Amino acid sequence: MKRRAAITFAGSLLALGLWSMTGYSADDDDDKKAAQQAILKLTESIRGNKGDVKAQAAAIRKKFDELEPIMWVYKPRNKGGVGMKDGAGIELELGRLGGPKSRLTPAKIADLKNDLVKAAEISKAVAEVSDLYMPKKDQAKWKGYTKDMRKAADELIEATKGANPMQVKKAINNLNASCTNCHSDFRE
């Protein structure tokens, strides 16, 4: 019994040590919340064609050294992201909806319309900001991915209006592909 307790204690210490090495702090949560609010504000500006979108994106870039807190917007609501219906993460929900087992119907699209449009608008805002985090290498690729992201987001907004399951699924998959392709080349 003592051995099991010692192993559990040692494991707990190791986990605590590893967690502390990740550099997590309450400031990380504050950054994620601030980035999310900035992206949502930018989304409103893009949607309403109001304000200087480029200046807002530049202000976001100036405030955040890394793209990570900005990308957090795609996480589930219970992890600090915006979330979709029932709090599901945008990234995972779009992956599920675009997946081979997904059965989109016009009724389901109508039910998810606000969430799909919100996800697309957020993606347009993230693409706008992502342009400003261009790496030193492969800049043309980076620009291509952000352009693809904007285009796919626009496609998703339009396809959602028509409620055509095939078009919506194609637009979702194009948006997912723009993210996946960029992450495969640039994500650390």
C-alpha cells in the first residue's frame, strides 16, 4: 500500500512539474479571451463592412506576438473558444459536418445556419489577421492558404443561404482543407 501511495505521489509531482514547464499561466487565459474578443469584433466589422478592417487586424497583430491565442477561437466553449451549437468547437464540428458519415439535410442546415455563418465569418477574420503573421520562409504558400481560407469562408456563407447539402459540405471541406494544409506546413 505504501508503495502504491509513493508511486501515485511521484506521478503527481512529475505531472505538476511537466505542467509548470509548459509555461501556463492565468495570463494565457487572459490572452485567449482578449484575442477571442478582438476576433469577434473584427468579425462584426467584416460582416457589416464597418470600420477599418486592416487597421483592426494590425492592432490584433501588434497586441499578440503569436497566432496561437487567436486560433483559440476555434476551440469548444468549455475550453475558452467561441464554440458552435451546444458549445462544440468550431474546428471539430466543421470536421464532423464535412466528414464522410455526415448526413446534411436542408433542415439540418437551416438548424445550423447561424453557427455555420458564424464559423465562416470567424474564419475570414482569422485569415485577415493570419496574413500579418507571415513566416520568413514560404511566404507565397502562407498567402495562398489565407486566401483559400477567405474564399472557402465566403463559399460557406453563400452555400448556407441556399441550404444545398452538397454545396455546404463542399464549402465546409474547402474551409477545413485550407486550415489542414496550412497546419501541415506551418504548425509547430
